Amino acid sequence: MNKNRYLLLAAMGLVAFLVVMFQFPFLQHTPNLDLVNKKVISSSSPRASAELKKARDEYFFRMLKDPATGKLPPNYRARELEFAKELKTKLGKNNSTNSFTWKEAGPADVGGRTRALAVDVADRNTIIAGGISGGIWKSTDGGSSWTMKSKTSDILSVTSIAQDTRSGHTSTWYYSTGEWQGNSASANGAPFRGTGIYKSTDNGETWIKIQNVPVHPFNSNFNYVSRIVVSPTTGTVFIASNAIGIYRSQNGGASFSLVKGGVNQHFWGDVVVAANGTVIAYLSKATFSSITQTDTPGIFKSTSDGAPNTWTSITPSTYPTTSYTRAYLASAPSNPDILYVLTDNGVQSNSIDVVSFHKITVSTGASEDRSSHIPDFSGEGLSSSSLGVLNVQGTYNMMVAVHPEDPNLVIIGGTNLFRSFDGFATTPTSRKNTWIAGYHPTKFIYPNQHPDQHSFAFDPVNINAFWSGNDGGLAYAADITDTNYVDVFPWIDKNTGYNVTQFYTVAIYDSSGDNRVMGGAQDNGTPYFTFNGTTTSPSSDVSTGDGGYTHFTRDFALTGSQKGRVNRLRYTTNKMPDWNNKWSVITPSGATGQLFINPYVPDPNDENYLYYLSGTQLWRNNSVSTIPDFQNKTTIGWTQLTNNNAPTNYVYTAIAISKNNLSDILYFAASST
């Protein structure tokens, strides 16, 4: 049936609080492997991965920028929180019927990006973890359940957590905020400013802000803290403040002073304290383009509790000479004289960051360059050459873990986890015993684990038990030394109730009593579940990748994923979207220029019609329900509405349809490029 459409174009800038992901476009909750092979159409090559990252950055920059300045508005997240507080007050004053009671609906079994993770040294069943956009969560039953301990009014960008492990002080914890690069609540590769350092003296039950700083302007050493540690011998607190250097506090965080580095001198920093109290710091050579670096970069140690002017360089002679960026320091708990350092050299080869790996003897400064022993299992199982390598994705995911009692059992992390039993003194040859997490050469994703590794913790009692924090949340290994498995290292999912998933979109069906919910999530596809007001059902992913816009219609569901892909899923008998047997990718074959999370909308008055934006183009489909199953893009039913292209230097970014079937109006909006 032909329809006359009145098309309104509104060229406007759009501001929204959303989330973004900077890693590979597959995820843990995947359906049958054969179907994944048919449905996942994004390339897994290094170049394609880099292009996807660029597309994500550009998309969210357009969404968040000020249309008048073309830049990100300062302090926007803090303004949003303040506006939300004011709005609640105003609604309550104006009309009590306007107030809402909010309940957490779910999902209850999908995690999210976790940069902070620790196990209580006094109670192995107490674990505290921090979502990068989800705040602090605590478990007292070994990760079987979780409770949020942050206030929702806080900026929830948790970057690092540390416990005072001295006897009599173990109830004291600290966590830092502010992500320097790649935050999913920011844009264009932009940082997300934190608001200070938080402290708990009741074992993580309550937290107070001990260094309270404004989000804007960026004039504080507490805006971007990538690591916080506590000396096991003195209780001194150290932080690595990006763009500046290393600060310490000798009074429980009441005040901090700069002990190594310089303002605007070092783009990245890191700090650890060895078991004997030796403090080790890293300062990057990379700095701001407008700054002439006068402070010396490299790796330094202090045996005087990090006091100023007590630092000695232990930078290896074979250390990179390029503008090396981020490094991750790891001190061996059982031998404080052993330090491992994983460094991003600041250059790329075949779209993959070149990294260095060194072992340093702290007392003498002697070092071994073990970079050539970093594993490379490219080409094994899967066609992609990027899956089996150490890919730190522009410093986004980096970590090094050393076993509590065996200084030679070392795990390094990028998108994957690689394990060595000799500290990478030799090149591992056993793929099965080395490549133990992240992507998998035949299953795409390790079961119960997830790519993009950020944090870890060892069990203080069962020292072989290992916790992993990644983009999918939390995973647990009962024995990290285990080699007695056939092909897949055994992980246990620990995300039940750890609700830090980052959502782009959400959808419900517009009918009273319908409990179905689904939403597009960062690197966790489109979780689908039901919520009846009290009970949340287990979720299932109905898109893969980065979930995009989602819609329930009467006869089918529509889900999206990165770069404009749209899936039509027919319902099962219980009205669940059928991702395994009744799917079709209905993206228009001729569409180009899609945003990373690309808008489309079905007509609520006639759901055979679908409107789709792609760059400067507007498309219409009039046969959505009759497109055959198992398509991989299609031309069926699609027409490009060529009279409605976006103006020069604009791209389409939003679309909506009037639900009044008398008006029959489509609205679509554009943003300047």
C-alpha cells in the first residue's frame, strides 16, 4: 500500500548520555556457532577493528558535542546529575501524580566493563569490584550475589581500588575515579573526569569522598586517577594521576603531595608498592603536543616510602625510545625484587599496538627484554589474524598479574589473557596452555569469560584461585595453574546481580501487562528478559556485538548492532524473539555511511514499514514482514527516498514517527559533521 508521507527535516545537534565501547565486535552471550558465522558480518581483521573504533568515536562525538562550538560541553555529566535532582524536586512540587517509583528491572546476569577488582585479605568471600560506569559493588558470598555501595548521585567512573592490608587496618579501602581514555560515557576517545578519591573504613559498606574536586575545569590531580595503591608496610597511599605523575598521602588520604612527575608532563603514569615497601613508579614519554617535556620519563624506585628526591631510575637500557604511552607495572608478591612491565610503545604495526615486556631486578636495575616472547597465535582456528595476538587496543586494555607464590607464573592481558610458567623467558608454544581467556580460536569467545582484560585479583587463601575483570564483568577460575582440560580453560561466570551493564537503548512493548524488555548494550549485544515488577527472568542475547536500537512490534522484534545492522526476529510461541531459528538481517544492501549505533524506526501504524537512516540518506521499507528468513542484507522492499538527502556537511542522527495515524508524520534530524 502506498502512503503519502509528510517529511520534516530538523537539522540539530543532539546531546545524550550514552555509552561507548572500544574493542572487538563480538561478545560472550553468543548463540549457536554456525548461526553466529552466518549472522556476524563485521570483519575481525585489525584494520576493521580500528575502523570500528573510529566509527564509535565519531558517532558519540556527534551525539555529545555542543552544536554551537563543535566541542564536548564542559562538565556535562555533572550538569546532567544536577538537572536530574532539580527535575525530581520540581515534579514533586508541581503534581504528586508526576512522581515515579523506579525499580531495577535487569538484566541480572550480564556484567560490564570492570577496571577495579579486589578480594578482602581478611575474608576471601568478600570481593569489591568497580564498574567503569557502574560504581562500587560488594559481594560477601564469594561472588554469588552483589550489592551496590555507591550512591547513584555520584559519578560512577571507578578506575582502581586498594585495601590497606596491614593487620588491624583491613577495613580501610580506597577507590579512585576518572578514566583517562576510552570511557563509555564519553566520546571521541575522550576522557571522563572523575570527582576525587573515596574511602571506606567499614570494609566497603559506606564510602566518603576524601578528595572532593569539581569535574570542571580540569585543574586537579584527582580528575583522572588510573591507579591507587596502599603500602603494605606503612599504609601510605599512592595515586597515579594522569597528565601529572605520582602523589602520596601519609595521613589516610586527608592530603596528597606530588612526589614524582610534573604538571602536564606525562600523559600516563602508574605506581605499585612491593611487599617490602619499595615504591615503583612509571612516567610516560608521551605528553601533550604543546608541551616540551622537561621531567624525565621512565621507571623509578624509592626505598624511602616514595619521598621526594629519593627516586632512582631502573629504566631498562632496551626500553623503547619512541613516545611510549601507557605501561602496567606488576611486582611479584613473593619476591619484591622482581618487577614485570608491559609497555605500549606508542607505535603500531598492521593496526596493532607494538608493546614491550621487561623483567627488572629492582635492587640492581638489571633487566631482561622479553618482548620477543610475547605469544602470537594469529591464524589459529579462526581466519582473523588479530584474535590470537596481544592486542592492547591503544592502551584500552592492559594488565599483568603475577602469582602470589610463584614469581614465574605470569599472566598478561590485552583483548585476551596469555599465561606463562616461566615469566615469558621463552616463547610459549602451547596455544591451549597459554591462551586462556578472551577470544577463542574456535568458539570466538571463551565460555564464561569475555574479551578486553582490565583487572584481576588472587584469592588470599586459595592462592591459585583467580578473579578476572573485563568488558563482560567478572569471571572466576578455581585454579589458574590448571592445564588438565581438553581445549577450553574453565571459567565461572560471577555476574549474577553485578548490574553494571552499559546500555545504549531500551525497548518495551506498548501494552499493559506485557513484561518483555530488551536493550542494546556496550559489547554485550541485546539482552532480552522479562520483568514483572518483582522478578527478573534470565536474559538471552538477541543481536551479538554492540547492541543498537531495538523495537518490539506485534509480529516480530527488531534489534540492531554496530554500523547499522538491523535484525528482524520472529517470535516463538511465548513471544520471545527467536535469534536461533527465525532471524534475518534486513539492512538495506545499498546503504552506506551508517553511524556506529544507527537509528531506524518501524511505523507504529503499519509495522510493515520501516524507516532507516544511513549517513545523508533516508530509506523506506514497505515489506518488512515478508522478507524471507536468513537474509544477510537485502534489497527486498527498500527504496531510497532521494528527495530527502541531508544538507551538505550534515548526517542523519535521529528519527521518530508520530503515533497519531491521522497525522502520519515522520520526523528525522541531522547533525553537522
